[in-house]
Amino acid sequence: MIIPEAQVPGKWQIRFIHLARHWSQYMTCDRARVGAVIVRDKRVIASGYGGAPSGSVTCDDEGHAMFNNHCVRTVHAEMNAIAQAARYGPSIDGCDLYCTLMPCWNCAKMIAASGIANVYYLEEYHPEEWDFYKQLYDGLSTKFIRLVDTLEIRQ
Ligand SMILES: [Zn+2]
Ligand SMILES: [Zn+2]
């Protein structure tokens, strides 16, 4: 569900958003720069940034793979963080996920399906499509919480 009021981030939330932003700079598709970390008990247990699946060619190398106005080559940062957990084993049930950008609908579904309890994000994703998507996000058990982009977060 969408939490309507944006939250002012606390000390730990600022740290995790900083980590997500750190990873975002390594994204290999320059149409966006997104990073994500998955947290349990104030510890990062998985992280990711947007890019081609491990071992395949990247947009930076070969150009974008455009279809219907989207670049479809990349695994999104949130999905890569979930994939990292799947590869190495920690359960992410009940965890928090921090992301620089609000998860798209495909990522949101996977986030809910993998048991993530709360998503904290900074920027809205395609707000012009919100009239359609809001009720779908509201139907998920995961809480989606926007963090206010304070001066501390921008440092
Ligand atoms: Zn691309
Ligand atoms: Zn996504």
C-alpha cells in the first residue's frame, strides 16, 4: 500500500539511501541511475543497481535495446538486489528495501512476492501514470513510503 505522507528520514534511513545512491552510479544503462539495498536489523544483506544480467552485454557496451519506448535490456536495481539474495541465500522476508527511485510496477510485484515489508524511496516513478497504478500498489501488502529529500540526504 502507498503511505500518503512522505517521511522525514532518520539517521539510519539517510545512511541506507546514501548506500543505494552509491550503487546507483554503477548502473550500465544511462537512461536512468538507480540503486537499491535490502536491510534487516540495520544491516545491508543485499544490494543492486540497474544493469544487464551478469555476464551479458550492457547498454554502455552495445547501446540500448529499445522496445515500446523502454530500454528492456536492464535488470532493475531492486530486482538485482532480490536476485543477489536468491543467489547467495539470505531470506528477505520481512526486510526493508531502500531505493533511489520508486519501484516500477514489475519490481513492486516482485518485492511484495518476496516478502519485503517496507520500501523507502526518494523520487516518484512516472507520476503521470499514477491515476492508473495507485490502486494496484495500494492492493499490495508491502508499504511504499516516500522519504523527504532533505539536505542531509543530498550530502
Ligand atoms: Zn539501456
Ligand atoms: Zn523496476
